[in-house]
Amino acid sequence: MIFSSMSRANVRRHVMEKNRSTKEKEKPAQNVLSKHLKKIYPIGLQRSSSSLSLSSVSLSLSQNSNDSSLTDHSSTPLEQKISLALSLISPHHERREFVPVVRTAQQQQQQQQQQQQSHQDPGSGELRRCNWVTKNSDKVYISFHDEQWGVPVYDDNQLFELLALSGMLMDYNWTEILKRKELYREAFSGFHPEIVANMGDKEINEISSNKAIMLAESRVRCIVDNAKCILKIVREYGSFSSFMWGYVNYKPTINKYKYPRNVPLRTPKAEAISRDLLKRGFRFVGPVIVYSFMQAAGLTIDHLVDCFRYRECVGLAERPWRHI
């Protein structure tokens, strides 16, 4: 009787020890699960009514995944599965596929054709230009409008040239000036301020006596004096370009004029620049001349909005300042 009761006690003790050891083995897995879940849900786990268990998700993902960087070889297989499943369902590890948009040359050509067609006159099929460019306009003037007028200029020599040509508008129109532009470049050595500033009476008389150039001596001396003023600005500001573009905060003014009557002859900004240039010794730099210079040099975009050059010049104007 005593032996029977002792054997029952041993059996009961053996069962209890076995259950205790089983529970102790299950605790690490639960600790691993809670440890990884706290990385995503630090407040606490909430019960879910989903019929898809975490173990089944981790198992299926671990079988289908070939990413060895998501697994830790130093951990147990169960920890690897749990870590893999949590890393894949976590928002911080969400994978997104980038699908690049590739345009073929034919598509790009079609897009360019559509843009050109949008700027064509329905009646004649020609490109739409600003209204002051007509069928009777000279080719040199049309070329100037289509290629240069309104394009931002940052080179000192080119800015000096445009300022000098704009000053000639007191005596001639743009067409007459542009037809003699190459003669002006040759006479004034490519409008290098250093060379022009050192011209003496001999060079000035030769230029003014050239009937093809048609510039009075006073106009020639004006250009020479302006070159000397530019050299002073270069010594003070580093370049004539940085000085001029500083007036517009180094970004062209983009206007949206629809009709020629909306385009001004002068602006408050042009008046301020004119006053400053006159104080510095420049000549023939009134507000109207200065604004014509700003239009030609791209400091202001005055192409009409329906002109095919408007969008192109705006695109150039929106680039970062390219003066060096």
C-alpha cells in the first residue's frame, strides 16, 4: 500500500516536472516574438481577429524569399523566421518597385511636333511670333527675334555689345543696326572693354569716318567712355555681368504680355538702372535705352505669351544663374 502510494507520487512528480520543462522551453520563443514585435508596436500587442497566423506568414515568406540579408545566421531557425516576417511586414521595410518611364525617340519627336503645331498659325501654318514681327520684316530682324532677343546673356563682352547697340536706337531701328552688326564688331574689336577703353583719337576718327558704319564721332566717343566705366565696375564688382544681373536678383523678370500694347517702353527698374549708370559716368543710357537693353539681354522676358519663343526663353530664364 505504501509502495503504491509512493509510485503514484513519483508519477505525479514526473508529470509535473515534464510540464514545467515544456513551459520553460516555450518561454524563449515567446520572448523572441515579443522582443521583435516591440520594435514595431512599442505600446503593446493588440489581439487581431485575422485568421492568418503570424507563424504561417513567416513560414510562407521564408520559403519564398531569397534575400539572405534579412536573416541572421547566428540566431535560431524560429528567430530567423519571425525576424524575416516582421521585417517584411514592417512599414520601414516596405518594398516599392520603381518603373522608369522611357520615351522612345519617336515619342519625343511627336511631342516636339505637337509643341510646334501649338505655336503655328492655323491659317498660314507658320510659327507664331510676336506681333511686331510681320511678313514684311527683314530676315536679319526675324533671326534676331528667333535666336537672340530675350535669351539671358552673362558674358561681359556680349553685354557691352548689346548696350552699345541699344544706344544706337536713338538714330536707327533694330533692322538697320543688325545689318551693320558685324561692322561694329570689327571696328570695336569684338567689344572687348579693355581694348575699346584704350582707343585714342586716331581709332575714333577712323571709325567715325567709315561711311559703312555710319556713326558720328560723338557716338563713337560715347562707346569708348562707356567701356572705361565698365572697367571701373569690373574692378569693383568682379564683372559687368554680376553688376547688371544684381539689379534683378540674378534672375530674369518673366512677364506674361498678350498684346503689344501691354509691353512697356520703360519700367521703374529701368529708370533706377539708368540713374545709377548715369552717376557712374555712362552716356546714352536713358530709361528707354536701358529697357531695350534689358529685353535684348534677357534680363526681362517680353516675348508675347503666344509667341513660340516665349516658352523657350522662360525655360532658359528658370535655370540657375550661370555667371562665373
